[in-house]
Amino acid sequence: MIDVEAAKLAIEKSKTKEVVDFANDMVRDHEAVNVQALDLVKKLKVTPEDNATSQALSKAAEAERAKLAKLEGAAFDKAYVANEVAYHKQVNGALETLLIPSAENAGLKSLLETGLKIFQGHQQHAEHVAGMLK
């Protein structure tokens, strides 16, 4: 939901078509992955628990949203897209090096691998948009 909230802010604030299109893609894709994750959680009958990692990500996301909310125009667009590049690099790194290798459940591993492919595409898209904003 972290990326969905940032994307909704971008849809509201940005006047740049490429940024809004990217943000719309983030909402669509991240909400779809969230639905798949929740379905898997129900199927496996597990209860997600808050932890230090999720708390740190949420705290950083709140700080970033507050920073972005104060920006307008080109400054907002550049900061939003730069954050998206950095965020996806971080998530993709965690998926590749920690989450996928340590996943023991085949359904979870498959979901994480699918998410990695999607999020690698997001990172490339964000990098492309960032290049257009320079």
C-alpha cells in the first residue's frame, strides 16, 4: 500500500502526462499484487504480523509523502519519480537476495517471483520517466 498511496498523491498533484500515467500503472499493478498476496495469506491460513521491517518502511513512506506533499510542479514530479526509482531498487533487492531465496512455500515463492518481474518493470519505467524529466 506504500506505493499505492504515493501514486495517488502523484495522480492528484502532477500535471505531467508521463508521471500521471506511471502513477496510474503503480496503483493498478500494486493493488493487483496486494489482492494476490491477501488471497495467498487466506489460503495458507496465516496472519501477517507487523514487524521492524514493515514499521521502518511505513515510517520512511510517511516521511516521503510529507516531503512530496509540500512540492509542486516539476519539483514534485522529479522527487516522486526519483523516490519511485529508489523504492523499486530497494524492494527488488530485498526480493532477489532475501525474500525469494528464503521462501519455502511454493505459492509464496511464485508470488514473489511474479512480483519481482512486475517491480523490475516498474523500476525501468520509473528510470525512463526520470530521464524524460531532466
